[in-house]
Amino acid sequence: MSIDINTLHSLGLAETSAPVRKRNELGQDDFLKLMVTQLTSQNPLKPQDGAEFVNQLAQFSTVTGIQQLQSSFADFAAAANNGQALMAANLVGRSALVASDKAILATNGTVQGELNIPSDASNVYIRIMDKNGTLVRTLELGQQSEGPLSFEWDGKLDDDLHFADPGLYKIKADAVIAGQTLALETHIAAPVESVTMGAAKGMEIHLDGLGRYTLGDIRAVL
């Protein structure tokens, strides 16, 4: 029984150059030599089943394809890690917008955030409380349409004369929709202090005063 080299090429079992491999690995050339030896050494009165031979070829081709796929995924993972490292370097020093009910007021700084209004509201207001739960400022945003709404607190107290001390504050937002008061989720912007690669949940960012978040938690980078 002869083996047509073109047939082997069509099955992806013949190579033009021999790849470098370890001594204990079975390459395509080794496999083909074994197959030829098997065919030339078989009993002429009981030749090997052709279907079994094709099945062996198919199995070897499948294993080779899996190895190539694993190699491709390894290259992809390496590229993804490099991309994440580059992204991490670009995040440090910028601000990220994440879901939080807390915010850090820096010296001479402001607090920026965003709300999502689920439906047209007759009034939207934000209450800001210090670490003791004391209300220090109420922002009246008035009538607002459905959709995202940005807000900013300049640090002034309710008297509009004095400024709040730097530190951690709690933010609570409500909207009056169809006569009912509805609590809204607040997204707060905070500076990215550092980035941790290879964390349990992937790449994590550490936000000033807010703690650690994953990339999926970031709503926007400012």
C-alpha cells in the first residue's frame, strides 16, 4: 500500500521543515514513519482495516490542531496581559468613576459624581453627610430628564460661606418621580492611586479613600 504525499499535505500531516522538539515528543515525521512501518509489517493475509488507518490519521491531526490552538491562546493571553499593563500605567494619576456612596473631599478640591435618572423627575437632590452622619450640604438639582446626570460639590456648607473640612463624606441622592421619592445609585470620581496586576479578580485599581475596584467596576475614566 503506497501513501500519496499530496494526500498527507491535504490532511495537514506533512511539513516542509522539521520543527524543533524535545526528545520525548512524537513529531509528525515520527508518526508517519511508525505508520509506514506498521503498514509494511502487517500480515498480508489480514491487512489493516482502511477505516482504522484513516481514524488514526484523523486523531493525530486533531491532536496537532489542539496544540496549535493552545499555542495561539498562549500568545493571545500574553498580548492581553501586556495590554492590561499598559492600561494600568495610563490609569495612575487619573480619576475613575465607580459606584459608591462615599467620596473624598481634598483640600481646596471638589467632589464629582454622576447619577442615572430612570425617568423624568420633578426634583433631584443630593445630601452630603460627614463621618458622624451630620448633614453638611444639600444640592438641589431641580427638574431633570431621564438619563445620566453629572453633579459637583465645591465643598461649601449649606451657609454658602464656609467650607467643609477635607475628608471622607457620605453621598445620598434621591429623585421625585411621579410623586414618589426614589433613592438613586451614586457614582463617584476618585483619583487612581495604584494598580495591582495578577489579583484574584484580575487587575485591580486602588482609589483614594474608596478602596479597591476591578476594571469592570469602572464606569468612566476622567
